[in-house]
Amino acid sequence: MGSDQRQFILGAFLMNYGHHIAAWRHADSAGVGAMDYDFYKRCAQAAERGKFDMVFLADNNSIPLIEDLRTNVSFLQPEALTMLSGLAGVTERIGLAGTASTTFNEPYGLARRLSTLDHMSGGRAAWNVVTSTKDAEARNFGSAELMEHGKRYERAEEFLRVVTGLWDGWEDDALVLDREKAVFADTARIHRAHHEGEYFRVEGPLNMPRSPQGRPVIIEAGTSAAGRRLAARTADVVFTACESKEDAIKYYREFKDLLMEYGREREEVKVLPGLQIFLGDSEAEAMAYHRTFSELILPEAGVKYVSQLLNADLTGYPVDGPLPDLPREGNSSRAIMIMDMAAKSGMSILELGRHYAVARGHMTMVGTARQVADMMEDWFRSMACDGFNIMAPLLPSGLEQFVERVVPLLQQRGLFREEYAGRTLRDHLGLIRPQTQHEK
């Protein structure tokens, strides 16, 4: 496909009240509980009106410090696959992407839940693969601390192999349903996994036929060196965090080159940076809108939030002082990015807190709809991305504003679809339906 034929891929990243840490305090906040189904339904239907490729739900398995709940709601989230199952019934075309950890799940159960979501949505499921990063999560699942970083990735790679094998256990034509001959399925086309590895023993097969997409779409973060290589081998979509176009271009080029090392084509994996947008009818209005959010950030909330991202307690350090030396080995890619930013910029702990509380290291754009569309087009044509994961600071209104004001501009420029051409998420993303391992 030529570069002039490329079109944006857009994800709508949903996070309780919005992506700004103080969204819940904003006067226009929805004022509902973070688990409110109608709230998520409104967001998903807005994204579908905008012809987005998918909605995306993050997830986690802990509240690190209960006292943080006084100011910080960022880790309050519904269990992603359960919520997406509900949204499948009130949407028709939009993809449904949810996070689940390989560290605190078992392959058979998760493969089955994701296959069920793909069946019930008509082929719209996606799994955001993560390895958990916080000891607080380990303590909720019977361990004092997380397993070592390298072992988490080893487990994740094996987990993915098992899940893929289970999804491929039924060949596409295994389900016969011949009533006259009394043949329900061609058992020669149903295969056990017979997996025995370092971390898992799984017999298989799944107790359901292959799902509409063949396999749900695989999404990964791909920021750390280990994560990047895992994504290059196994992902269909990569979510990234880049604060500048130059960083995004470098990441895009290096990642696409890495795909070639694993025998994959550059178009086989889509790269989507996160993008937080503050819209206004004028630039001054957009700046004022952004300022109203900044004024709602309590200093203590910013410091606690960056502590959470770093997996370290910074509350005992002077907030106007530099970030202390923290262990890099075994920490998350997001934490290492913050450490690098602190070293490069000389930001104080308080400044880091305010900075990352807003967009967590993702690009932030403040301006009019035309300015936002111009910036997005510039990144896209500069080969910095294949699209964006849109992070509205306030939900659902920020997403609705983007759909009403920015999407039409992208459509007018021929950069984004006006209607869905296919039914499945793989159709939207321009990804082929994979053969099973037994059909190759």
C-alpha cells in the first residue's frame, strides 16, 4: 500500500473520568461512579459515531496505597473484559480492546474469555498484553513481591504461545453441523495443545470453535527493550508514549526495522502513540481550558502519582528537589522514561508530578480542532505513527468534542474513513485473518 493511501488508525482510550488526574474534580465531570456502565456506553457509542477503530480499556489489580484514594482515582477501573462484554451489545462495528496481565492469569481461562468476547462481538476483540509492574498486585495474588523482570517476560512469551495454540486448536472448517449425517464437528481438524513448558502445562483444546477473527488482535506496549522485541514477534498493534515528533519518528523507524529481523512486514504491526488533547474554539480558549485542569492538581496528588508510576515512595523527599537515584533494573519502561526525563530536564519532584499527572509521558496538544488535525497529519505524514490512541482529559465530553470537531477535518483531508468498510477489528486495521498453525 502506498504512503498516499495510508489512513489513520484511531483508538479511544477510556479511563474513568478522563485522562487528566484531576478530571473527577472538574465542574463538567460526569459526576458518576467510576464503574458506571452508562458512562462507558456513552463513550463507546461516541467513538463508534466517529468511526474509531477501537475503544481501549486499561486495567490493574491493586490499589497501592489506600490513602492515595483521597485525591487520586487513576487506578479505579472496571475489569476490562467484563465491561467490554457489556459494550459489545450496545455497539456494532467498533473494536473492543482490553488489558489482562500474563503475570496474574492462566492461559486457558484468558484464551477462553477473549475468544468468547470475539464470538459475541462478531470479531471485534483485542487483548492488550501486559506483565504487571507493582508489588501491590503480587500481594493480591499470594506473593510478597513480583517475579523478576526477565522472568515476567519469559512467562509472558510462553503465555502468548499457549494462548495462540489454544485459539488455533479448532481449524476454520472444523465445525461441520451436518444434521443428516449426524456429524457435529470434524475431529481430525480439532487439535490439543499438549503444551508442557517452564511455566504452564495446558492440554487443550478450547471448548468452543475458532472465533470470527481467527485470533483476537494482540496489542502490546513495546517501550522497554524486552517489550519491544516481544511486540515485534507477537503484536498486531503497539501502543507507545512519545512526547515529541522526533522521538516518535525514531521509535517508529527502529521498531519497523525490528519487525524485518523477525521476518515480518512493516505493515503487519500498527504503531499508535497516545495523544491527549485540550480543544477550544480558539487557541486562547484551549489554553484557558487546559489551565482549568492544571489548577485542580494538588501538589501532593502529583507527587503521589509520579511515585505510583515509579513504583517508589517519594513523599519523604523535598518536593522542590531532584528525583533521587532509583533502581532501574526490573522497573517498568514508564518508570525508566521518567528517570531519563528527570536527568535530561532537571525537573524537581513536584514538576515531574505535575507533568506526568497530566498525560503520563504521552504527547499533549492544546489548540483548536484545525491545529490538532494539522499536528496529527504532520506526525502521520512524517512517518511518526500509524495513528493515535486518543486520551481525552475529560470523559465523555472530551471524546465527543474530538468526534464532532476533529474527525470531520481528518475525513475531509482523506486521512480517515467516513464509514466502516468491514465488520471485524482486523478489517478496520487492515490486518489479514491468520491461518491456524495446523493449516500452514
